[in-house]
Amino acid sequence: MGAGADRTERIRGWSLAAPPFVFALSLLAIPICTIMLFSFWTQDFLTLDRNLTLANYAEIATDPLYRQLLVRSILIAAGVTLATVLLAYPVAYFVSFHVPQERKSLWLFLITIPFWTSYLIRVFLWKVILGFNGVLNSALLGLGVIDEPLGWVLYNPTAVVITLAHSFAPFAILPIYVVLERIDRSLLEAGRDLGETRVTTFLRVTLPLSVPGIVAAVLIVFIPTIGDYVTPRLVGGPDGLMIANMIQTQFLRLNNAPMGAALSVVAMASVGFVAAIFTLALSRWLRAPR
């Protein structure tokens, strides 16, 4: 009787898990497998050669342009992630530890305000702010800080980092805030009772306990940033273009879907490798004796 009940429960569990599993498989695994299959084909304008070959990967490995774009994309994504997390942590910490409980919902509501507007609108606003005659240069000129407009604040990797850091800030604030909210305040009081200062209590208690939120913020920001192609196109200029812009060009302008697919696979593999290295290094740091 017990075995029959267990079998019924397992069947019920599988029946509940099957629909979302099939849905996820259809929307994620199948497209990824299709892209990987495409990457082993070749295409000459409208002629698609389905013979399996490594020609696309060989070209990616030998052409310095692709390596340059990939390295630049990783560096820009890393810069965006670092800037976003460094700016997001103080905001999340302030809301969690210094804002009264009855007002935290209001602050979280304010943090999500950037999502009210279109992503393209936010990018264009930063283009206006950082432009040659934009808000930033006009303000600095009005204050007498500079004698002529700064030409290096737009159409370069710095502008891409600034724009993307603003766009992804809420994605970093929220996971860090959630983890900070779960920290037992009695642990902080115990640290203070043992003679720790506010700084050492933060470094030895709060910061280590908030690492899961930091990891989540890093992954949430880094992974989609490396695949962004709108912001680099609008504010990056020639020196700010990323690997996603080349993928878009291969698919839509050069009509070379296999090469675009191969670049996509290489980009996904690079993101996975960097994320795995970061997670492994962080886990070893957490396990290290102090």
C-alpha cells in the first residue's frame, strides 16, 4: 500500500513538472541546439551548405577582429558589472538597514521607476546628457570647470559602461537588498557587544553574509550585458562596438547566419567560462580560513 502511494505521488509530481519542463525545453534548449547546428554550416548569400564544417570557428580563431570584439565585450561587461554592483550595494544597504520598515516599499517602488520608460528612451537620454552640447558639458561650462566641451565622454566604451550601469542598476540592487534583509540583526549586535566597530562588523559579518546577493547581482548584470547591441550602437561609436553588434551584422546585413551562430556560441561559451571562474574563485575565497 505504501509503495503504491509513493508511486502515485511520483507520477503526480512528474505530471506537475512535465509542462514547465517541456516549455523550458522548447524555448531554451531547442533554439540553442539549432544555433549550435547552424554554426557548423556555411552560407554564401542565399546558398546554405549543410555539410558539417569547422570553417566558421577557424575563421573566428584566426581573424583578429573577432578576438578584439570578444575581448572588448568581456572587458566592457566586467566594467559595467563592477560599476553597477559598487553603486548598487550602498543603495541596497541603506534601504535595508536605515530606511524604516514602513517606508521600504516606497523606496523599492522608486528604484523600479526606470522600468517605466522604454530602454531605448533611457539610452537616448544618456546620449543627450553625454553629448558634445549635452547636459554634462553645458553644466561644466556654466560652472567654469572646463573651457570647451569634452569630446571623450560619448561614443567610446566609457559611455557604454555608464549607460548600461544605469540601465541594469535595479537588477543589482534588488537581489542584494533581499539578501541583506535576511541577515539576522542579532548577529550584528553580537559583534558590537564583542568590541567590534561598525566597520569591522560590516566587513566580518554583513559583507560575507551578503555575498550570495552580490553573486546574483554580478551574474544578472554580466550575462545580459555582453549580449547587448543597442547601447554600443547608439553611444559606443567605433571603439565601443561589442561582439553582439557583429552577430547582428552577420545575421541581418551580411546574410551569413552560420557565422552569426558561431559567434553566438563562442560568446555564450565565453560568458559561461568567465562566470564559472568567478563563482569558483569566490567559493574558494569564502572557504579560505580567516
